[in-house]
Amino acid sequence: MTTDRRAQLAQHFPTPEDIPAEHRLAEQVHQRHSLIAGRMIEWGGPCKTVLSPICTRDASTGEVRQVEIGSYPVMGEAESDAALDAAVAAYANGRGAWPTMAVAERIACMQEFVRLMAQQRELIVKLIMWEIGKSLADSRKEFDRTVEYIQATIEALKDLDNGSSRFVVAEGTSSNVFVVQNGILLATPKNNLVLPGITYDVVLELAQAHGLAHEARPVSEQEVRAADEIWVTSSTKEVLAVTSFDGKPVGSGKPGSLFRRIYQYYQDFKRTVMRQAA
């Protein structure tokens, strides 16, 4: 391509001054922190420059180049392991603060997140526009759709939580439910309403082996609401204590004594099986 042709093509690109003020990115965004275990950790290592697919022309030289919109940390294996370890510790096999938090508290956290996110709407819209190449109008729609989706999900969760009183608990979506009342472990029986689960069988066998009083029978809504403890079991959750139901604490609001015993029995059982397999 000839120099004249290049110069002619370059004239089709705007200079930074040609871009309307409402479309301009006020400043570059350079991320220099990572969030691990609830702490913002400053990063002093290598970073990657983020270039927009949008190009501008230098008015003095005529050079056309992609617009730099910021940069982000390029982290390695150690930082990835630290983030993963923090996430695993926070989840704590389903016994961490978030998975055991009451539904109302989770909703409050998400509503606060959305509120703070909305305060940054114009910045996020500009970043969507410059990083993806969408128009300003489409970028605004993208942001607003995301907020509306989160809000709709919150409302659906509210309906689900409020509607929990309209059915008798027989099983979870992929888990089995146990209730403890007056020291007796109540387990929903295996029938057409309850999916058979390996962990379900193991828990009942452990209860039998350790002399824990237990019954396999239908559990009513009233018994669930009056329960001293509620557990769910599945191959992924293993044995998990439910500390709140329908926005109210179950028992003391903490994993109960019978749960702690069964949980320890279950861990001992796993170790025995693993040793035998080895």
C-alpha cells in the first residue's frame, strides 16, 4: 500500500479531540490490587496493557493506533493458588459464612452490591464501549440489562424463600433432608418422592452403628419449622448443616451437637474407605 493511500485511510480515523466529550474515557484504568481472603493486596509485578479495538489518529503525525484504556496484573501460579485456597477456606465445605448465611442476609448483600455498582454506571458503560467496541447506547443497555437481571434474580429468590412454606420438605433438588427433633434423627424415607443417595444411606448406617435414635418417615412442614437441627446430604455437599430456614434460625442458628457427631463419624468413615482403597 502506498504512503498516499495510507494517509488517505488514516483520515477516516478521528483524533482524540474529535471524539464527543460524552463518549470519551475520562482516564485510563490501571488495576494494581487483587482481592484475596477479603483483603485488597497491592500488586507490584508485571502487568498487561489493555488496548481498545477502537483506533484514533495522531493529529500531528497522522499515525493511527489502538487506544490504551488501562492495564491489569499478570499473576502466576502462587497468586492463583492463594486465591483458590482462600475461596476453598471461605466455602469450608458448605459451612462458611456465605453458604450458611440466611437468605435475607444474602439478599441484603447483593442489594448493596447493586447499589454500589449503579454508582459506577457511567465509568462501566464507558469501559464496555471502549473495550468491546459497542455504541454508547448499546453499552448503557448492556449495563442496565445486567442490573435488571440481578434484581430479577433477587426477586425470584425472595419468592422461592417466601414460598418454602407452601410445600412439605421431602428432598432437596439434588440432596436429601434430615431433621433432628428432641434428640431424634428424622429421615425422609426412600420412595417415589425421594431420590436415593449414597450419602443418605451412609448417614443412616452411621446413626445405627453409633446408637443414635433415628426414624425414617415423612417429615411435615411443622416438624421442619420446629426442628432443633436440619441437615442436607449429597455426594457433593456430604453432610451440611442448615442454620436458617425461611429467613429464621434453625435451633441456635449454628450447627447442632448431633450434626457435629455425625459429621465426625462421616469423616472417619471416609478416611477408613480411602485407606482400604489404597
